Amino acid sequence: MANRHTIVLMQTTPSRASRTFMDYDSISQAMDGICGLYERKLKEINPTIRNLTYDIADLYNFMDGLSDMSALVFDHSIQAYLPNDRQWMKHKMFQHLKKLAH
């Protein structure tokens, strides 16, 4: 997953004005970025709770709650970005978190 520039495309609400993107140097960093986004949202919703915890189902619900989410991942062999959907991102997130847990 290293050295594969990744652009995460998101639309947080049904409004097209909520479209945004985040870019990362790797798929792994992109997964960390999505976790960070969710953690900031949790802190915003629960400002008085010091130690917030969540599981992967909570993270998946957050991802599913966005109006749209996808990723463009650079493929060096064809020198182009390949599109990936939300399901692919959830699969990569699971692999990433599993790797971090070990």
C-alpha cells in the first residue's frame, strides 16, 4: 500500500457544495486520514468526553453516512489514477486497522 498516491473524494451532505477531497502519499495514510476525520467528528459531537472509543462498525456507519465517498489511487504501471468505490475503501480500512492491531 506504500507509495501509491491516493485522493479521497467525499460529499458529506446531499448538497454539491459539500464536495471536497483530501490527498495522501499512500493508501495507508488515506485510511489514517479517514479515521482522523471520524475522530474529529466524534469529538465535535461529544465535547465533554475525554476518551472516545469506537469500533469498525461505527467507522463503517460514518463512511456510509456520507452522501458520496470514493478514492483515486495512482497505479505506477499505467501512470494513471484508478477509481475505487466505498466498498473497496471499507475493505482497505479493515486491512489497515487489522495490521495496526498486530
